[in-house]
Amino acid sequence: MIIQKNGRDDRDFDGIKWAISVRSKDVRRENVCCVNMNEGVLCGTDGHRLYLYTPEREIENGNYEVITDTAKLIVLEPKDVEYPEYERIFPEVTTRVIDPIFTPSDKQQKDNLILNGILKNSDSCFNTKYLSEGCPCNESLFFEQAGGRIIIRNGDYSKSAIIMGT
């Protein structure tokens, strides 16, 4: 499957690129080196964080190896692997909303939010790089804590990131 960027502001391409960016680079963990498309949701994970994106483009259900991942082109190839049952890490109940809505406009503002807002109000420790990468700039974000996880969602719920605590 070939996915090309359509112009400078192709939000769907950027969302797909965001979701596949978190896949593991450890070739010994073949199942999480791939991404999964299931019922309209694209999932990438490395075992420490999980990104979900609802693409507008048509992508068939299944597991995919990412063959090419550049600024203008993504190539996915079907791969026969057993993808983790990622639905089981979703909490049934969110314990606490950390920040109901925030729209970071740049990396500095986003990192300030993470350090001053999320981490200060959290009961767990988190890798700040993972939190920063999980927060897309220029989108309204909701932050929730459930157990040892932070859940980050954008305003229209097309993107979700779950960051596991350390």
C-alpha cells in the first residue's frame, strides 16, 4: 500500500506518519515493529507507548510492515504476525482528568505543559520524551491519568496516545 502526501497540509498523512512513528525498532520484537489496522483505527506501539489514529484514507484491516517512511511517502506491506492485544491496556475508567483542554502551539509550550502540568499532577513517573512526542502541536489536547498511564487525546478523538509509566 502506497500512501503519498497530498500537499503541505495533508493532516491525514501526518496522522498516519505519527501513528507509525512509535513502532519498535528492535527487530527481535517483530510483532511490534509492525503496525496494525483494525476497524478503522491504525495502531503503532513499542511496548512503552501506544498511538492510535483514525485515518481518512482507506486501509484494509491487518498487520503491516513499514517499508518506507519519508516526509512525502509511506509504503506499507502486509505482514503475517500476531499483533499484541492492545485493547486490554485501555482503562475501563479514567481516574482523573489532569488538564481538560490545552492547545500547544510549539514545542516549547508543549514541553512546559508536560513538565509543569502533567508531571507535577501525576502520581507516576513518565519518560518526558515519550510524553512530548505523544502530544501533537496545534491540536486541542485532553490529558487523563488512569493507573500508571497517561492518556492523551486530541479534540476530535482521531488521535490517542497512551504512555505507560516507568
